[in-house]
Amino acid sequence: MTFQEQIQQGIPAILPQPKPYEANINHAPKRKEILSADEKKLALRNALRYFDPKYHAELVPEFLEELETYGRIYMYRLRPDYEMRARPIQEYPGKSEQAKAIMLMIQNNLDYAVAQHPHELITYGGNGAVFQNWAQYLLTMQYLSEMTDEQTLTMYSGHPMGLFPSHKEAPRVVVTNGMVIPNYSQPDDWERMNALGVSQYGQMTAGSYMYIGPQGIVHGTTITVLNGFRKIKRNPKGGLFVTSGLGGMSGAQPKAGNIAGCITVCAEVNSKITHIRHSQGWINEVIEDLDKLVQRVALAKANNETVSIAYLGNVVDVWERFDEENIHIDLGSDQTSLHNPWAGGYYPVGISFEEANEMMANNPDLFKEKVQETLRRHTAAINKHTAKGTYFFDYGNAFLLEASRAGADIMAENKIDFRYPSYVQDIMGPMCFDYGFGPFRWVCASGNPEDLLKTDNMACAVLEEMAKTAPIEIQQQMQDNIQWIKGAQENKLVVGSQARILYADAEGRVKIAEAFNQAIAKGEIGTVVLGRDHHDVSGTDSPYRETSNIYDGSRFTADMAIQNVIGDSFRGATWVSIHNGGGVGWGEVINGGFGMVLDGSKEASKRLESMLFWDVNNGISRRSWARNEGAVFAIKRAMATQPLLKVTLPNVVADELLDF
């Protein structure tokens, strides 16, 4: 059976043979036991809905074993035999070019070189799922292969509810993930609903089919590290950046450190993933001994090296040992998956990786106790370094939030705020998001590296032309991204699809996209898929990350993210997604994303201008209303260029009038 035929058949009429568990694959940890006996029966009923009743007797014991062994029903038997990767768009079967592009993006999210736990359909973050099980994947791909441009596929937390009549200007797919009733957003609620097969954690770009491998987070981390060093007025050369986490967000941090030009030490407890990142070239060296690490860092500092070092072990040991040795850390952060602290996102110190995984599944209360104890030690060690001048920032992974919940010494003197800022509060918010700069990305659906090189050159030319007349307020952002795009090919950032990311404002996104669309029309390049990370100007309401620099009391509201997705839907997005959860945890954030297919048509040109302008300026207007100075500047500039835009501006009250 050909690849196209396998896609078109969906769930096979004849069940394939069970597949062996492949130990060499990086698998998700076992989820904790949470379902009652009756709920396990319900989970089985839910899973068996996908299959003809004649197979139920055969599948019941198999699915029950999966549920009891792994805590979930993944339906491993249904994993396709074909290689999971983003193919050139013409290789996909179907009636709609837009649907074919979405199939390409889904397969990229599950590519073994891209996905964190590919057999469990988890792209990143420990629990950022594309689907809950393999039946959902097969059925979704079948629907996409049948879809016309007069239909829309609705996705309910990984489940393809079905194809519905719509029209050409409607989104081809509408995705929701984890959109539960607000009072049911505790971690155990997710564990239970996910085990039942009725909801999933889509993270951000995992469940919205827009992940482009580690490149996306590499770019954001590079910008963050560069601006972090600027903030402390220090040249990155010879400077030391200490952090942790190579799994959920891959090798992004050490790669970004190399691009920024500093010394990076990134700790990771998982040996398998550490060596994978090293083999992929995202890390220069792996060290397993603290004494050797101390010596190596001292040498790197003495020689002003640019080097990335993975320490195979717990980051708490690094912070504590560097304090004892009086090794100065310039920048410090953490990028473990602390939004998922009780299910493999963060590991306790003093316990082996294997022992911790066993404790997590079989003694979750003790595991939680050990994690919180580690968070208290972690924070205490960081506090010692910041007292010596280290600049520490939360990298949006819920480190500050979970440390506070663990009783760590993490609160500011007012007992309301945290002792340390979120990187959005200090860096990305005021320097980028307020001015409309965020993670614009594109994928060359031809799969041709030459197309990517051409789009790189087009984007660079657009940015260089814009920089000639850009106001001083955004010159730094422009130059950082021009430098990034010029070095993109050299830094070998592509993993999976032929994709690129840069930070651009609405004007930049529209002009770059239009340049692509014109090139497609001329036959110079193939189809291009536009998108962005949800971690952007207006896609996400997250009080401890994306909207942490909103100070008018509205940072806990989610109007912006909902308006963003609704507005994108009728302004021309090819697919849209809205999720509960993301990098900071279930119940802590609402985030929305989109995908847009450019095919060289006049209709695509109209759609990209309308949608991209809204997608950015929705967020700038909200940030402006919160009285953020950069956003007020940016929205006034937008209104000057677009006469149909009229935004309510804030009046600022003099401080002395409120001095009572």
C-alpha cells in the first residue's frame, strides 16, 4: 500500500498486528494512577468508539494493559509503518492544497527528529500533544485527504469531530485543546480527563500543528540572552549563562548561547535526550562530573570562549557547587517543564532519573514532596548567586510560580510580587511585544532547501529596506533580526520542515508575506505556510509570562486571546487554534494560534494583509490600553498608516493626584 493509500484509508478496516515497544525511543513517563475502576471502564469505552465492535474483545485487554502500564491509551498498534516526516506538499493526497499543507505540518510535529515523545504523540514540554492516540491521527489525516475548500474540520482536543460544510474563506480547520470549564483546570483534572481520552494538553504549537522544531525557541532565547547581557551592560563573550532543560524545549538554550556568543551550562537529568541533543549538534560538550564541569567553565572563562556544555545531572547541584567555588554566573534561568511538575517536567535532586520516574508513578505524594523540597533548594542557591550580582529571570516555565507554591524564598518584600522578573516583564514585553515584534514564522511546503534560502533573502531585503526609515524606538529590534536572518543558514537551524522564524511587527509580517506570495505567483518558489508561536504580541493571555508586563489589573483576563482567534478566523486564516494551558500550565493561560497558506493568488494577498494586521494590532491595542508606553507609540503609528483603524487610547493620571 502506498503512502497516499495509507493516508486515505484512515483507521484500517483490518487491524494491524500489535507493535513491540521500542526502548530506543524517548518515551513519555508513566502517568500516575488516577482513574477509579469505573472510570477505567469508561476510558476503555471511549477508546473503543473508534473501532468496529468485532474488534472490541481483542482490543479490551490490550488497551487496559496500556492504561495500567503507561497511564494512557495510546493505541500503539495503530502507529503507521511509514516514516513520520514533513514531505513535499505534492506527495500528500487530497482535493485541497490548504488541507495538504496542514497534513505536512502535522507530520512535522511528529517527526522523530522534532518530537520529544513521538510514539506518545507528544511534541514538546512533556505533555504537549498533537493527538491523544493514534486512531485520532489516522482519522484526522483521512479527513484532510477528503476535504474540499468548501468544508471545515473541527478538532476537539485531538479528536476529529468531523467535516462540516462551510465556504472557501472559512478556516479549513478549527482546533480547540483543553477548553474545560474553568473550575476544572487543576493538574489532576487534566490527568483524569486525559486518561479518559476526552481532553488533552496542546501546549502552544504542538496541538496547533505549528511547531518548527527547536528553531523557534532558539530565536526567542537568542533575543532574550542578547538583551539580558545588554541589561547588565556586559558583553556576552566570556559571560556565563546557567540554565536547565534539554528535553521539553530541546537544545534551544545552548544553541542560543552559542549564537549570542557566551558560555552556556545547561543541566539535564535524562541521559538519552542529552546525548540525542549532542548528536544533533545543539550542544558542544557533555560533562557528567561536577569537578570536571568546574574546571571546564573556569577554562572557558579564562579564554573568553563561546561554548555550550550539557551537564548530565541536576541543575541544583550546579548552582550549589558554583556558589561554593565562587564561579560568577552572569545570567541565570530555568527551562524545565515546570508547568508539568508532577509528571516529568521537573526532577528532584539526589535521586536518579530512573528512581524518580518510578516514584512519580507509584508514590506520587512522595514525588511531589521531593520536587518541592528541590525547588526550595534550587531557589536558595539562586538567591546566593543573585546576591553576588547574577541576573536571574524566569523563562516562562512557571519556575517562580511553582517555587512560591513550594514555600521557597521567592517572594519580593511586598509579599505579592516575585523576587525575580519574568523575562517578558523585563525583556520581551517592553522591548518587543509592546512594539508589535513577535515570532513570525514560515514553512516552505515544497520541502526544497533552495526555497528556504530564497525566502531568507526576501525577508532580509524587506527588513533592510524597512530599517532605512524605521523610527529609533524599533531600530534595535530591526537590526537584531537582520543579523539573525543573515546567520540563519550558517547556524543550521532547520530540524524537520524547511522552516524559518524571525521577530517582526505587523508591517514587517505583511511585507514579507506579500513578497513570498508574489514570488509564488511568478513560480520562483512553491507554496508557503505562514504561522507564529502563540507566545506573541496578542495570541496569549498568561499572567506570569506573555501578559506579565500588563499592570492595569487585567493580566488575569483572557479576552485578548479569544478575540485574536475569532478575528483571525474571519480575516483569512487557514486554520486557527485556541488552548487552555501552554508553557506555564493547565489553567494558567489561554493561548491562540493560526496557520495561513500562501498560494500566489490575489485572494491570499488580501487575506494576509487583513489577518496579519489584526493578529498583531489586537495585542498592541490591549497593551496600549494598559498604559504601556511602547504600545501607545506603536498603536498610534499603526493608526497613522491605516485610516480604518481607530483605537481607544488611555488618558494618564498624574501621580500626585493619587498621593493619598
